[in-house]
Amino acid sequence: MSINTRKLLVAAGVAAVAAGCATNPQGTHLDMRTAYNGAPLNFGTTPTAAELSKFFSYPPDGRGLPAGSGNWEQGKKVYEQKCQVCHGDKLQGVAGMGEALNGGRGTLVNNDPKKPPMKTVESYWPYATSVFDFIKRAMPFNAPGSLTDSEVYAATAYVLAQGNIIGKTEVLNAQTLPKVNMPNKDGFVPGDPRPDVK
Amino acid sequence: MKRQARFELDEKTLMLIDDMVDAERNYLAERARQAELEGHDPEPVRRISSRRHFLAAAATGLVGAGMLPKIVQAKAPPGAMERPVPADAAKVLGTPTGDDAGYGSRSQFESEVRWRFPTPTKESSWTMTPLDGSLGIITPSGLHFERHHGGIATIDPHKHFLYVHGMVERPRKYSMADLKRMPSISRTHMIECSGNGLTEWTKPTLKTAQGTHGLTSTSEWTGVPMSLIMQDVGVKPGAKWVIVEGADAAVMTRSLPLEKMYEDAFLAYGQNGEAIRPEQGYPLRMNTPGWEGNTSMKHIRRIEITDVPYQTREETSKYSDLMANGKARQFTFVMEAKSVITFPSGEMKLPGPGFYEVTGLAWSGRGKVTKVEVSANGGQTWAEAQLQDPVLPICHTRFRLPWYWDGKPAVLQSRSTDETGYLQPTIKQLTDVRGTNGPIASIYHLNGIQSWAVAANGSVTNVHQY
């Protein structure tokens, strides 16, 4: 491809974008599938496996969950050292600090403007993987990302066992965590039915 | 006014609301007290602010409980520099050019500030834009509302990278320089937190437009279309979602439908003509036009292309809408059409009958606002307001309507219609469908009509009227 042809292609790409702006003052939708038809820009670099390994996100099927494990007893130690100051000795929450983590079952069906529902891990969270993911990601609040994977499994096991979702001897790991049956697992309706008022 | 602590999640939220009510009351009392010191009406028609308010406050140490930032203790209001004020500015030379070291500041006589919602920690908190004093459609960057979940990250842009990986042909690691080399776009959009107005579901609670509607702001954003990024990495068949992740201490994640990335989402590094502010996600944030603010991930560092939503904490336990039947709506992204009269609005006082320009802001996450109607009799009759050109899609739209107030009690309302034909509903129409699951109902996505009552003495208050 000659340099001139390249310039032409670039110019054509720019023209396509500009043409897309005709129908609304801010430009139309930015669908580059049609506006651009060139090759990859080749900006940036290919991230190494080591670089990507520091990131994580765990969906409900548990893919990618790390090695390690923990149960209620191990979790109790983690909780008392790292969590209790904000979430309370009975996971009831502390005013002005952490949220309640258990209780609240049966409070979600409610149409009383004076009576708040109680949304906790026990009563509201639909997936155990979300609990693990969040603790590993952002807890403790003042030292996010400081727990080992086994400590996270253990803390998760403690919270779930205190909420009577799993037994105190059950071990949570990459295989067992996704199988935990959360009480409110069917409580979420994906998809947006709005507008409510037509 | 502290509620008995029961340590339940939503009790906690209620306590926060009590605190917010207290804080707003303190702020208003302090404002009135300072005005009294200066010998003018404690409830000005508009919030005309004075540097002397702050000097008086600093001198007496009586700044309202936690509402005003610490910098108030300095001589000038936040964002301003203290200058000597001559008796006649035409008779003495002014400040030397360049005395601001090359970056300007606002007048020392202007003191509008964001309020911080008095959450227990300052790292997980939010502030509200003073919409009642707003002019035009753009929110100054320093007054753009904030929501932080782990403090405001301080990030060196030279060490910040965006990783795009997962179900792609070519995983990439982009530097900020790489992103700025790419074809860019600018869009003027509002961003609204889906929790905007959560105090107002079942009764009028906060007093001012800043309190009831201050979690929406408009900026011009500049950056790179996500559709370009998607093409650059080569999305594999079967991909349907992207997971976006921030680089702050909350390391927040949300799952977003892939289609939004092709439709209009973009990565923003510019805000109102300069780099985006740290509070808005410096050096890079997602912008998902028209969707709840939480999806416009700040400090974005990673995008994982995948096949299913990951069900993160923020899209299950938060940002889901619990209905009366105990089921929660999930992935309700769009911010529906809404409006608020900013003048006259809560805690203002009209000096007497006569001419006023009723003005406010309207917006819709689904596109352009096509019509705004204003009522002065609580919704019995409506008059069409004038819209400020250009009307931009998914953007604050300024409306104005001349009004002659006869001095009798009135209830001012506005309602917007967007280009889909959707008409902003009353709060009751919404709760009739969604129910009221507790005092703050489904928490998110309240876009009902706001009512301001004007009393015979001219004072304006927040009321519910359907």
C-alpha cells in the first residue's frame, strides 16, 4: 500500500465520522463498526499474563476463583481481627460505620412507607461469589486488598454461616463457593420494565 | 434528632437522611445569621453570596456543622483568592496581570459550594451540586456532584494504564498517551446519580433544590469512543457484556451490556476544556450517556469483555430497585426524563407580587427534551416554557417562563417530555407501580414531578402535591 493510499484511507475514515454527525447536534451514535473500517490502530502493547494476573472478577459460575479455602472457625478469627470493628460482634452493623451483614429475612416483601426493609448479605445478596469478590476487592475498608485468598474464603464462610446459609464446618473454596444457595437467589429480575408510567 | 440506632442497613440510610436534614438546617441557619450580621434580608431572592459571610463565620468560628468545607476558614471562599476591595474600583489600579500564576479563580464574592452528604466516613460519601444557583446548562467542574466509595484517588497519569482483555482477539494495554492519540469526540452530557432525590420518595424532606436534585451535573466530556476500542481489540463472537473496573480504593466493578459500548459509550479524559478533575475520575473515566452515574466508572483501569454479567456488589446489593413484592429490578440503567425548577425554589423568598422569570433544568437519559411545561397551581393547568438552544440529547436543558405572581399562595411544578414521547410522571404515579418498600421506597430512579409551594409572604418550600 502506498503512502498516498494510506492517507486516503485515513481521510475516508474521518469523512465517515463527520458524515455521521449530520443528524444531531452532538453527532450520531458512535458505532465505529460502520464509521471505521480500517485495521487495528496498533497503539499500546499486549499485556503480559503476569500483568493481567493481578486483576480479578468472579462471576456466579465461579470461573477464575483462586486456590485457597476457609471455614467458619478460621473466618471467626479473621472477622474478629479485621471486620468486627465496623460490622459488630454479631454482624449487626455499627452505627456510623459498617453495614449489617445478617438478619432481615422476610423483610423484603413490604409496602409500608414507615417500615424499612433490611437488606443484608443474608436477606438480599443473590450470589456468594459476589461476597467473596467484594471482600477481596474492597475490604477491610481501611486496607483494601490486604487479605489473603484463604482469609477471604474464611471471612465469607463466617458471614454465610452466621447467616445460617452454610454450616459451620463447611469449607469454602473455588469448587464449593459457587454452589452456595443464597436465600434470595431468585429475588432479582434482570431487564428494565420501565417506563412504569406511559 | 438522632434516630435510635438499630444498625440495619436502611435504618442507617434513614439516620443519614436525618443527619442531612440537620446539616442542611444548620447551613441555612448559618446563612441567615450571617445575613443578619450584614443587615440585609436573611432570605435573599437568589442566593447572592458574599465573602463577608465567610469572614464573619471565620471570625466567630460558627460555621454550620460540617456543611462548609474547611477552606472556609481561609480568608476567601473555596476557589477564590482574597483581594483588597477598593471603595471605587475605577480609581485604583487592579490586580496585576498574571498574579494568579496563570490559573484563574472565581470572584471572592461568590461562595456556592457542593454540600457533602454527612456520611460517617468522608471516603465513602457524596456531594451535591448547588443547582438552585445554577445558570445556563453547564456545571462548573468544581461544582460537579461527587460520589466516592473509597476516597478520591490520586493517580499519576504517566503510570496509569487501561487494560482491555477477555473475549478479544488482541488484548491491549493502553497508556494515556495512546488513548489521546486516538480519534476523539466531545459530548455535552448530564450525569445523574440514580440515588438523586432518594430522600423525597414518601414525603418532602430536604429544603433546597441542591438537596432534592443536586446529584446531577452537566459537563462537556472529551475522549475516545468505546466502539473504537472494541474494534481495536477485536471482540470475539459470544461476547455480550463488559466488566469495567476503577483504580481507586473501592476497585469498583460494574457489568455493562456490550451493545452500549458500540452505541454511545466513551472513555473521557477531558471535562469542560481541560483534564477531568480528580473527583470525576482523573485521568480517565467511562461515560455511559443517559445511564445511572455509577456506570460511568471513574479512574477506569480495566475492561474485561465477557459473556455474562458478573453480578458485582454494586449491581446486586446496591443500584437494584426493590419493589413492594420483594423482587428487585436489576440493570435498570436509564435515567428517565426529569426536571426541576431552580428559581424560585426551596428556601428562597420572593420580595413581593410582580414579575419573575421561572427557570429550571430538564433532562432525559433517552435523548432530547422536547417540551417542558410549568404549572403555578399544582398541576391543574400547564404552560409551555421556552427551551434554551441548542437543546442537546442526554443533557441539562434550561427552561424559562415569565410569570406574574399575584401574591396569592401558589404551587410551582415543572414536567418534561422527551423525544420518545415520555412525559415526566408524578411521584404518586411511580409509587403506584413500584410501591413504597420503606420510607425511601426503591431508593433509586425517582424522577417524579417536584413541587415548590410559594406562600403569600413569598417564602418557597418543598411540598408534595399530586
